[in-house]
Amino acid sequence: MLVDFFESFGTMAVVTVGDDVIGVVQKRTSFFPADISPASCAHLMRNLSYTCVAWVDVLRLYELATRDVAASEAARRQRETTDRAGDEPRASRRVSLRWMRHTALTSLLQANQWKESLHFYRHMLYQGDTPSHVSAGHLVQRLGKAGAWEAVVRIFELHLKLIAATPTYSTARQGNDGAEHLSARVASPTVAPTRVGEWGTMFSMSLDVVGRVCRRPLIAIQMFNEACNRNIDGSLFRWDGNFLSAVQSFPSELDRVNVLRRAHASGQLDQFKIIRGLVHHGKWLEAIAVFADGLATQQLHRRDIGRSRLNILHASSGDSVQAVLYCLQRLTRRPENSLRVNDAEVECVLSKVPSMQSTSSGASFASMAHWRFCLQVLSENYASLATSGGRGVMPGNEGRRPTQRMVSLLLRHSMPWNVALRIFELSCRLNMAATPYDPAGASSTPSNVLIINRVAHILHAHGQRQRMIEFLDSVLCASPLSPSSELLEFVPLEFFSSNRGVPERKPLMVEDKVLYHFVETTMNWERALTLLRLVEDQRAGAVTGKVKPLQVISASVHCTTLKMLRRCCAAHGELWLHSLRYFQHAVSGLHLLDCHTHPRRLAQQHGDTDVNTILYCILYETLLNLLEEPSGASIVLREKTCFSLMECFTARCGGRIPTHMLLPNQMDRLLPRLDVGEPTVPNVEERTRVSMKLIMCVLVGLLGSTGKEGLKSPHMTPPDAVMFYELQKLVCRVAEYRHYLMRLHETGQSVSNSASPRKTAATEKRVVQQPFQMGLLWQTSLELLGCQCRACGVDSMMPGTLKLVYLSCATSGGQWEAALHATQCLLQHPGAVGGEHCAMYCSLFGWERALAVWCRHFPQQMLREVSGHAKGLEYCMQSLECSLE
């Protein structure tokens, strides 16, 4: 039946899949075994379809699975009998092929291969297989983005004819419709019956693509007219929200009104999908209007009514939820003042928060009205709340109770403290009344913890500190509690100690994620440090033996604590002292400051990679704190302390720095990118020296104190090639800052000379002082390159590594000889140096430098570089002729 509709495609000739699509994979015929089974092809196609770049392999597998289908089908038809036993294998084979075609088309669409998708779509039609409404809609979208509106129109017309000739059924029908559906499937094995709601989205997308995306509104109106003539009563499909988008693209208001009226009058609008689309875009007022029209025309089923009500409630705001709920009750012909709704709608109402928040003096009017409304909703829907513990409740309402989640949502609002305590008593009754067979009323531990924390917060907000202490005492005597981050701001610290005053009271147990959030947001750094010490002592008491701070407190909390000190103590001038004290406490027990031991012995004793990673993260935050305060009398001591800490750490870890701590997101905090203008961080000169000290410590740790033994040590893990690459980038950044500081010194010197021609020798010496020696940069870069080649091999080098060496040499005073020496060493290894390195070398140092070396290895590249210079061009041509001889 599908072949009869091919004429509607006009110039779109039907082709086989092997003629156009599979032609791109002929070079890979031997990639898969020729005798692979169809079942294996199907499973492999499914796995490969998840990768967009593997669409060629998916098509190749489909070709292998269907290569002998035509011959087998012809032989089957000759042997075909009326025996029904042969129908089941044929149906199974048909379903398998249909599934593989769908997988192949989906893979093409995900890879954005719209031309190949269109060819495969024709192939599916030729094979008597209709693509699904999802695949067809996806194809229409791809064609619309490519501007192929003619193909969209033809696909629209073809599927319109197919749907008109295919039996349809509605999922809401029952009784005899089920028998009709079954008979339709048996009578038409090639085309399965379709539901009314399946193809509406695809047809709506096609109209939107032609009218709005491709800007062909007149063509879209013609498509709509043709669809309306076939879909007179909406029995074939119904338009969804994409149809409204297409109608909005019509330039004439008269056309827009006529199209909407015609679709509405013939019942072709899918009210539920239109409501869902309007809610998605936040247009809940328009969604209510469509919902009212759907109820009036009786086009919404019972399930769609409930889902539409819930969607509209979710889209409403906290200020309008009361009016929306009353409006929905009135539209669904329920009593106007009734608040009887289902559990999902109750939870949705309780989750809303008014825009006007409470003040310090008490709850605002809007907040008070809202939580009172929430209590009214609870009392009307759960009759057990209106009585004492559920006595006198009708048996039919006895099983319906609110959940702990509802109570937790209700307590998010600002309310009087006595009301909050009553709500907490309600949650306790719900917890006691819950049974193992009542999942809706069972106690949820997270919700219960949130309720307790919120009640304590409300008591504190209303100045009821003593009541809060008594409340927490009663709670902790019954069960342990994990406080929230906001509760940690004001809860008395004695609650974190056990067996003090109240022996049966359990201490507050703080989770790591809560502790992290508290330290990250608090401004009371003294309370935070005290709380950290209490939590550390609390956790250490549960473990036997000597416990290190790194074992009981997570590394993220330690790093965040140092960031908190940077945020809160930078203005007091004691940041570096507090940071250094906290660092010494955090790493106590690791013998970090004993850096006079042999590196190998330290590595044998403390060679845990995970501990070293945590240790460096804390050390890095400490270094940033030491360099954060402005220059002063302590800057020299702070710089020496940074040097000492880095030496001790690299001696411990053998020069292995965690690679993720050298990435740009971390290195920019130590030495940001030097953009146009002045640096935005303090102590720029000290930061450059600390950065170079870090690189030198890594080199010393890797090489060891006796030469190159550190690289061959069996007790150390091999260094990562990425670490060397990131260190090369750090050298280049230090070189940029050095160049900037040199210009700054020269500018200051020239201004000083013009102001006072006579200067003392001491003043002149202070002006020309440099941050470090000029030769240190390029020498360090070459040492890093050599260390990487020895430790990781030349093959581990990225193409940008040598470019970074060139930049370091160029910024350090044009050290072209050093760059050439590194190049000559790498040229001994095939593939280590490329044409881009030649171009960069010439751009930085000039083509006159090392012309013979580059001409011998990259003559074509050098010809392009010296094309504007006669002497260089002549030399290159002579060198090229000599190489050819």
C-alpha cells in the first residue's frame, strides 16, 4: 500500500539504501565480518547508534543484515502456504527489520545527516515500512533547519494519505473498540493502527517548520487546508502547541483567526498538549482559558483533566495559587469554596512560597495569609487533623493522612513559633501512626530532619532562644540529629559535646556536606574555627588510636576554611598568621616540616598518592592566603615561608604535583592571565618568584639530590606528561609578567631620572632590581623539556610543548640559540617537530636564524616563510636542489 503513494513525491525518486547512503561506506567493507548474524547486527547497531560519529558503521551493519533479504523473500513466497505456522517467523523477521531501520534512521538524525536521513526515509517507504511519528518529526525538524521546505511538504502530504488509509483508535475507548483494534492489526500486517494522539505533533511540527522556520506562510495555509479536508472531525490526528506557533507566523490577522476557528470548530485541537505547552512557557492564564474550553467542549478525558490541573498549579506563583485553585475548582464544577483535592495538588500548593518574605519583626501579611491557607487545605483534605489523634473520623477517611514531606514544605513559610510547634506535634503523630504497609504516611528521615531544623530556626527568628534549647534537648534525647547549615549559625556549641549536663542527650552530628556549606557561607570565622575543632574532637572520639585531622575532616572542608579566612580576615592584617596556624594543625602528624630527610626515604614513608593530593590542595590554598595581603613588613617572611612549604612538600611527594591543580582554573588564582592593563592581584613580583620556586622544586624533586635517580625510583609513580605541559605554560606566564615588570621598572626609572638627575648608588640599585635572573626562565623551560623526555618519552609531548619553549626563550631576551638546541635534539625523533614549529620559530626569532636547519628538514615550509626575501629564497632553492641530488 505504501508504494501506491510514491507518486506524491514528484521528483523525489525512490532509491534503495545501497545506491545512495551505503555508498559512503564501500571503503570499509572488511570492517565487520561478512557472516555476522542479523541478531548480532541488531545489537551492535543499537550500541553504535548512541555515538553520533558512528552512523556510517550503523548503515554498514544494516546493509550486512539485509543483503540477502530480497533473495530469501522471493524463495519464501514460492514456498508460501496457507499454514499459519509460518506466519510467526515472518512476523518476527518483519519486526526485527523494522526495529533495525528505526535504529539506522535515528542514528542518522542524531548525527545531523539530513540528506542521508531523507534517502533512508525513502528506502523505508520502498520496503513497505512506515517510520514512526517520532522519527518523522525529527526528520522534519532537520529538514527545516536545512531550509528544505519542499521535502517537508511532500512528507506532510504522504503521511496525511497514509494516516487516512490506516485504521485509527483512541486509547480512551473501551469495550468493542478493543476488538476492532485487534482485528485491524490482524487485517493489515504491514501498517500498524495508529492512535489519534500520535501523529499530531509531527503534523504540527511540519506546519511550524514551513510557516515559521522556512518563512512560507502561504504554503503552510495550503497544508492546513488540505489536512482539514481529510481530518474533518479530528479522528485522524489533533494539532498541538507547535500549531499555535505556526499560526502566529501568518502575516494576516484574518488568516490567523480563520485557521484557529476552523481547527476549533472541527475538534482538531489537542487541548491537553496545548495546555502543557502553554504551561511550559509560563502562560498559565492562557492555559486556564484553554482548559475551560476543553471542559466545555468535553474534549478532555478524566486523566487529562487531572494532569492539566496539576500542570496549571505548578505554573502558578505563590501569590496567585489561591485564586488559581479556586478557579480550577469552579471550572471542574466542584463546590466553589471547596478545597478537596488530591495529594499531588496538596503538595503542589504547599510548595509555593509568596514573593513577600517575612521581616525580622514577624511574618508579613502575604506570608501569613498563605500559611493559613495551607493549613486550611490540610484540614479540609485530611479529616484526622481536625480531631484529636483521629478520633471520631469516618472509616472512609481514616486511611488518608498527610505525609512528612507535606509538613516539611509547610514549615518553609514564616509563621508564629507556637504554630510551628503545633505542626511539629502533628508530624510526630504522623510518624507514630505510620505503619510499614503505609508508604504514603511512613516517616521520611530527610523530611523529619528538615522539620526539626526549620522549627528551631523559627524559634530563633522570633527570639525564643530558651524554647529553642528546650526543643533541641527533647529532640536529641529521643534520637540523633544532623543540623542544617543555617542552624549551625546560632545553635549553642554545647550541643556538639556529649554527656555534659544531660547524660541521655545525644550530640549534634554534622555531615561533611553541611559543614562545607556552612564554612563556605558564614562570615563568623571565629565560630567556624571553634565548630570545626568540636566536630574534629567529636569524630576522633569515635575512633581508637591517634587520629589525624585529615582523616576526620574532608579535604574540601579544609580548603573551604582557608578560603573563608581569606574572605573574612583579609582586612584585619592577620590572614597569613591564621592561615599558617590552621595549615600546621590540618597537616599535623604527617611530618611535613621535616624536609631535611632524603627524598627517597620520605617517599618510602609517606608515599600515599591520595594523601599527597589532599596535602597539596590545602598547601595551595595556604600559599594563596600568604600572598593575598598587601605588601608590608611581613612580605619577606611570607615569601620565605612559601618557599619552605613548597620545598617540604616536593621533598615528600618526589616532585609529583596533582595534575588537576596545575590546570588554568587553579593557576589563574596564583598568577592570572596578564591582559591589557595592570594586574588585578596584589604582590605580583612575589607571586612570580613563588611560581618559579614551585617549578624549581618540582625539578629538584624529580631529579633527586644525586642526579637523575628520582625519575627511576621504584617507590614513586611516574610523572604525568600533562604536569610538564602545564608547568611549561606557567613558565611562559612568569615570563610575561617578568617582561611587564621590566617595562614597569624602566618606566619608573625614566620618570625618576627626569625628576632628579642626581641619584645615589643605592637608589639606582633599588630601581634596576629585577624579580629574578633573566637566564633562569629559558633554562628552566629547557630543563622541563629534558625531564619530560627522560621520564615520559618524546612520544608523550604535545605539539604545543615545543611552542611554549619557543615563547619562553623569546620572552627571555630572544634566546634563539637555546630554542634551536631544543629543536635539534627533538629532530632526532620522528614526528616530534612539525611545520608549525618552523613557522613559529621564524615568526619569533626571524627566518635568518637557523635557516640551514629548517631548510634541511622542512624545505616547503621555509619557502613560504622566505618567499618575500630574495637571499633566503635563493638559499632555500639551493638547499632543495642539493637534497634532491
